[in-house]
Amino acid sequence: MSVSEAVNPQQLQSILQSGLETLDCALSESQQHQLISYVALMHKWNKAYNLTSVRSPDQMMVKHVLDSLAVIPYVSAKCVIDVGTGPGLPGIPLAIALPEVQFVLLDSLGKRVRFMKQVAFELGLKNVEPVHARVEEHQPDFHYDLVLSRAFASLKDMLHWCQHLVDSQGAFLALKGQYPHDELKEVSEHFHVQAVNELTVPGLIGERHLVTIKKA
């Protein structure tokens, strides 16, 4: 392992604490330790499992963890499903920060689900349930309060595949990069775009937007 790739917990702690201050997000020492451990596990598993194209632990903290935590003010729910979650993004950072919220983390790739189960076990996350399934085949016997997606699909496809997961009270939150002008035009009349909020992610170069949608 090259020096540049090594996990430096002190460096990760510094990036995390600075980011939390910018986000005005108060997390306990225990929660911060869990987030650092999550990055370390992602970095360790990434070599064999290719979980993310981001190779540097420092960049994982910015591009994955802080990027996920920026969504916290918009998560007012008791039961959330994170679709196409990959290695658990944004679901695992949010589950660490919001222990009172239940998170189902859905992905179609078994190796990602195995990784998330290991993370939940090692970090003692009781509010996380990794599920191996395609989203259109996931048929729970209840409705979620919130459907989360990050780099999953276009808004049109996400709504089409996930509409059975929430009732009229539920909402969809989609993390996007630049303002998604073209995608918003494709949202069907069965849905109502409530808001598009610009997110400021500490240390991240580039735009981030969060789209909130409900059934019409």
C-alpha cells in the first residue's frame, strides 16, 4: 500500500470535524468514530470489491460522508429506504447521524450488500437493514416515509421504479450534481416537485442539489 493510500485516522478526524462545523452538524465522539471507521472499512474492502471509484480515504470523507451528511436537514422521517445505495451512500452516514431513524439500504449487487452487512455488524448499527434486490422487485408490506437516491437513476426512472414504495404522504429525495433542468422537465404529472435545494458540501468542488418530490 502506498503512503498516499494509507488511512490516517487523525487526518480523517480533522476533515470530518471541519466539515461538521461548516454543516452546523453536531455529532458525538462515538458517531464521529463510526464515520471514520466506515471510511476505513470502505477503503479496505474497495481493493477487492471495487465499491467506489474514489480511492483516497480523505476524498471518501468529503465526496461520500460529508456529501451524505449535507442531506440531514431534509430527512424528517421514521423509516427511509435508500435505493441503489452502492456501499451505503447516503444511507450509512445518515444512519450513524440519525440513530432514531430506520434505514433500509437496497442494492442489486451482492458484494455491496455483504459489505454493508459487515459495516452494520462492526459499527453496531441497529437501525440499518441491507437488502439485496432490484428496486422494482422489492415489495414491502408497508410504505416508507422517504425514498432516498444518490447517483441512482434519472428522476423519471427513479419515480417509475420506486412509486410503489411510498403512499401519498411519502416523499422522494434525489441527490444530484448540477441543477437537473432536463430531468425536471421529464417528471410526470403524477408527481409534484416540491423543492430543489442547493447543498454546500465542505471541501467538495462542484455543484450539489437535492430534489424533493411528492405524489401529486
